[in-house]
Amino acid sequence: MGQYLSHKPLYSFLYRYNSVFETTSHHPLDSDKYQHSYIYPLFLSDVLFEIFSHLDNYTVYFRCANVCKTWRYCAWYLLNDFKFRYDENLEFLISGKDVDLQQSTPGPKGQKNMYSQIVRSNKLYEARNQMLEKLLDHVVCNAKYLKKFQVLDAQQHDAFNKMITNARIEHLTNSCSDLLDTIDLTACNYLKENAFLNISKKCGPNLVYLKLRYSTSIHDVLCERYISKMKKLKYLNLSKCPYVGLYGLLHISTGCTSLEALDVSGCLAIPNFSFLNNFSNLKELYIQDTLFSSNDVQYIPSTLEKLNIRRSDNLKQLDLSKIAHLKEIDISYCSPLLNINDDNNIQIVTTKWEKLSAVSNEWTEKLVSISPNLKELEIGFLKFETKEQELRFFNSIEHIQTKVVQ
């Protein structure tokens, strides 16, 4: 605790030692001016202010270990507030003296040690949550130069999930500037409509990346009212959102005119994919584990470059002429009834595919033969009638970077 953090200016120190922060030189500091300045850990209130004042591009991570490691100076300050010691292994916080979890012995003494460890573990859990809450408050109230706000581990830790509240989102949107262009609220399930209203109203005009994966808070009406108004949005991830369906996506497809990447994997409330017709700039589409069917292939936009339809059990007929223009495609683990021959027996086209994933697909050999531009290939569970056929196939892909799944 009683050591100086650095002889160098804060900006230089963070640039060298903080891999999570992505710093730029919008606020350069004069090295000579700060040559003899020191930053003392016990006065971290000022350091926190300096961090949020001088950095204009960083990502906020809330995994406990990463918080402690990346925000070491912040952790020192916060732990000093709560009278906890910072563990040198950077993995957890310890209240009081060290406890060797490996030295528990059988019998009453061992049981007592185990009980003590459980109590200590509970205190540790509460302390970590207190630390994260305080750090989170610092972030959302001092977000002037924040470019990315990303929440991790909310799905695994309900206590942290509950920290992402409407009030904190409101603080974030009130204190941020036009620099904030990335928001990731994966599995943040305690947010109400007001949170999305604030995001749309204050961040929406500049937002280019929005990830709401595993969110039960988002539904079709919110997609219509708020997400569809984000004209600059280029990446949208709504995968595993159970209440997102065709109605919301129709509004997104007409409102988000700049959208280039869409992920609705695992969304089972989408009866058909006719909304894809409305996109004019879409380049990447992830729709694995959905109800995507043979009839939906016709809606794939001509601008698309990357398509993932892995595990599409409803896909029985694949019209290659609709997807020949793609650069990357994943059709692994689709229906065993999948047929790539069209109803009119039209000659199979030559594709422009550069990357193909076709694990557990009986048409792999044929697909490779009509894709002369292939550079990467993922295959597996292939069946050949003869050894000669197998040898001939693998000789034909020697020039392709190939991954074989067993």
C-alpha cells in the first residue's frame, strides 16, 4: 500500500501497463512537466478522477479478477475503504489473515476450518459485490470519455446482474458523450423500458454496436420503439432473446438502415425470415438454432457475405443460387434430410465461398467441388464408399486450410 505507483505521468503508465484500456492520444501529457510527480495509492479519489479525465477509449470489464488486476490502483482505494487486503494472486480478495484452502484436515478441526472458510467466503462474496458496486458507480457517473460499456458475467452472477439497474443506465447516459458507440448488456435481465428509452434517446444517434444477448428484458415493442431508431447501428446481437420475434425485426430491418451484422441465433419466436428482404447493407447474418427453413433461403439479401445457419433442422432444400455469392457459410449439423439439388434439376452453380463449415453434412464433397475459391474448410463425420474415394477427396483439399472435427 505504501508504494508509489509510478514516476511517469498517468497517461504513460496506463498506456504501458493496462491492456484492457485502449488509449489514444486525444489528451497527451507533457512528460517533462510530470517527470517528478508521484501517484500515491492512498489518494486514489484523485487518481480515479484523472483516469476518467485523461482516457478517451477504454472498455469496462467487471469480472472480479480482471477488475482487481486491471484497476489495481482503484482496487487498492476501494479495498482500503472496506478494510480488505488485496491478494497478490489477483484471483480473489481475502478478509483478514490468509487462509490455506488446501490444508483442511478431517475430523472436528477440519470441519471447523471448513465452516470458517465458508463464512469467510460469504464475507468475501459480499465484499466483492460492494467493491464492484462502488466501482460501477464511478464508471457510470464519469463516462465523458467512455467509448465502450461492456458487461461480462452477468449471466453467471445474479448479484452482479442486479447491479445493472435502470438508475445506473440513466447515470451512464447522462454522463457519457458522443464518444460512446458500444454497449454490451448481455444477460442484464433487470432492466425496464426506461433504460432502453435512455439508451435510444441519448446514445442511439451515435451507437454502432449493441449486444443484448440472453436478455429477457428486450421484446418486440422495445425493438420497435427504440432499437429501430438507431440509424448508425452496424452490429446488433439479439441471440437467445426469447421475446424477440418477427414484429420487432421487421421494424429493425426498415429502421436500422446502416446495419451490417445481425445475430438472432436461438430466437425461436421468429416464424419466418421475410424481414431480411428489407436490409440494404447487411453483410453478416447469424441464425443458427432457429426455425429458418427452405422457404426462407429466398430472402437472403444479395449484400450478404457471411451466413451461419448451423443446426437448422427445418432446412430441407437449399437453393445454392441464392447463396453462391457469399464469402463464408456454415451449414454444419443441419437436417439429415438436407438436399442441395433444386426441384427443377437446374445445373449446380459455382460458388464464391472462401470459407465453408460443413460438419456432419453428406454433401460436403460436392460443395467443395463447386467452390474453387475455398481457403478454409471445416469438416467432420464424413462417409466414403471406398478408400480410394476418401483418398481422392483429401488429396483435392491439400491446398485448403482444413479442420477435421471428430
